[in-house]
Amino acid sequence: MDRLNERNVRLCSLLSGYILVFVTIQFWDNGFYYISLPIFFVGCVATLIAVNGTNHWVSTKEYSSGSDPGFFSLNESSSKILWTRVVEKASACLLLGISSVFGLVSVLFFNKLEFGLAWTCYLASILAILFVPFLFRGNNLSVFRKPGATAVRIPLFITLFLIAIIVMAVFIRIYNISELPAGLWYDEADNIMRAAQIHAAPLDTPVFVPSTHLPSAFLIPIGMLQEITGPVWWNGRLVAMGFSVFLILGMFYFSREIFGPPWGLAAAFLASVMSWSLNWGRIGMHGITAAGFSACTGFLLWKSLIKWSPFWFFWTGFTLGIGMWFYAPFRLFPLIILVGFLLRMISDHPGWKKLFICIVSLAIPTIITTSPLIHYAYVNTDIFFKRTNQTFIMNHLSGSNPARAIWENLTEHISMFHVSGDPNPRHNLPFEPMLNDVT
């Protein structure tokens, strides 16, 4: 049976290699030379995996006297789990290579402004990399699980309370959403207009929108909603409401992971009624996305650092990369990750090898998910960082003391959040503090 399973795996790899080589020939014949070469490389790798020798030998440390010192065949029944792990890791490497190739090809297409093919390759890259961490971790964890270890389960009453909080949060955000906040701020109106363009021509969706100085990811679900609700102007507010719920869930899991389920419920409730979250959850602008991705990435980062787990570092990097497609302030989150690394290394250093593996596990999905943005920022640096340069305090000092300017800016923001509020009603009640004393 083991020989049969091995042959099935080899047959699938061989067929995959032949199919990729055939696809390479078709792309080459149609003039897509940049695509055909990396696909041909992946096809060769799949073929080599299939035709690699059938007898694999692994060294062991324990052996009895009179027997061959420390070797056994992977074809024996005792090596079934080990053979499965070899296949899983080979498949993970193959998918990682495919994801990297599609990511590179998507960048080439974005550079040529062929957005339809570019987005197709990018989505294929994301789809391929989603399977990688599970294959590297393997599906035989129960064999190595410590005795008495059980999966963490959320009690039923905690789940019901969380559902009640989410229902309440959705209700207070969707109630009279077309009237409050009143009118449309420039950025919100621009988002609706750009989303309508995406809905009309989805294959022409750009990576970056210069009018708002932000990536286009927030506009895509707004454009998709137009297929259901029609071109109503409050679709952007519905999408913001969804990200507000995403923030509530992120705060629940983050706080539950650190303090326990009751504190997770408390954090979710406070996030649902906090005035800042409520205001930004009712206006079709990007601001709420930064808070949502910060909570989710913070939760994953905490699990990663506590366990020094490459699996969780992968998902931290993946969420970090996806979050970069939304609000610009989230670009500062890597600094939080750096501080977290340093503090955790002081209390519990995992060893340099494990540390290197964790950093690579964090970096690879981050780079793959943000590759189109990295390319756009490199090619169009002035456009990409225009808004950042406009709001960066060091660019507005006019010879004054930098420390004094930073302190005044900090006190003004503290006052805006807790005392005087923002007089501009674009995303807040005029002169009302953005944060209240309770939440």
C-alpha cells in the first residue's frame, strides 16, 4: 500500500510537470516569454520530484547490535509518516515556487498596465501560498501531540455573547446610515466614484488611486456591492461597517489570547460602542481598516512570539501584507513587530536558527502579498508618498525646534481625542472628543 501511495504521488507530480511544460510551450508560441520561462522552471522541478530515486535512506541514531547501523528505507511500513512529511514539504516548496512565479509575473503585467492579467496572476499567487503553511506544518500533529493536550475551545455562552455584541454593533452602525454622518466628504465621494469605475471595468482596476493617495483594495468590495445594491452612494459606508465588525472580532481574539475570554468579550463590547469606532464604521473611508488590521495582526503576532511558531509568523506576515493595501498609517506596524521581536528575544531567545526561520516565515508572505505595491512605490515614489510627505511634521518645521514641534503636535492630538475634538465634521461630531472616558 505504501508503494502504491508513493507511485500515486509520483504520478501526480509527473503529470503536473508535463502539464506545466505544455503550458510553457503555449505561452512561448504566443509571445509571452517572461511567463513561459518561470513556468518551465516549476514544471522541471515537479518532474524532478517525480523521477527522483524510489529508495530513500534516512540516518537514525538508535540501532541494535547485528543490524545495519542506522538506516531504513522510506518504502517500509514503519516510515509512512516520514514519507508523508517528505511529500508535504515537497508540495509546500512547489506551491511556494508557483506563488513566487505568479507574483513576479503579476508585477511584470502591472508594469505594462495590463491589469486584467496582472490581477489574475496576483490572485493565483495568493491562492497558492495559502496552502504552504499547512503543508509545512503537516497534518499528523496528533501523532506528536503531548498526552493530555486538547484543543482550545470557546464556551457556548461566550460565543453567544460575542454574537450578541456583533449584532448590536451592526445595528447601531447600519441604523440611519444614509443620513448620519450628513453629506459626503471629498474622500468618501471620491471612493464612490472610483468604485463605480471599477465596477464598470473591473479588468482596469489600478493598484493605486492618486486622488486619495491610497491603494485600491478598499474600493474593490464597494464596486462588488454595486452589483447587488446598484450605484447607491452609501455602499462605501456598508464596507466600512464590515471592517468595523472585523475590528471587533480582532479585539476579542487579541484580548482573549492575552487575558482570557471574559476580557475578550469586554474588549469586543468596548470596540463596538467606542465613539471613534462607531463614527468610522459609518463613513465610507479607509480609516477603520487600519484599526481592524492592527488588532488582527497584533493577535497573530502575540501568538507567534509566545510560541515562536513559523506557522503563526506566516499568518502574521500574510495579514500584515494584506493590511498594507488599505490605510497608509498601517505602514508603521512593522515598527511594532520589530519592538515585539526585541522584547520577546530578551525574555525568551529561541536560538538563532529558529529566529531566522521565524523571520523568513514572516517576510515571505509579506513580500508576496505586497509585491505590486512595492513595485508601484518604487516606480512612482512621488505619487505613492505624496500624502505622507504632506502630513509629515518634519517637513513643516520652518526652522523651529523639532522637539517642540513634535510635543505640540502630540498635545494637539491628545486634545482632539480626549478634550476638544475635531472641528471638521468629516468623520466626527464637531468639537466632540473622538474618544470617551469609558471606552
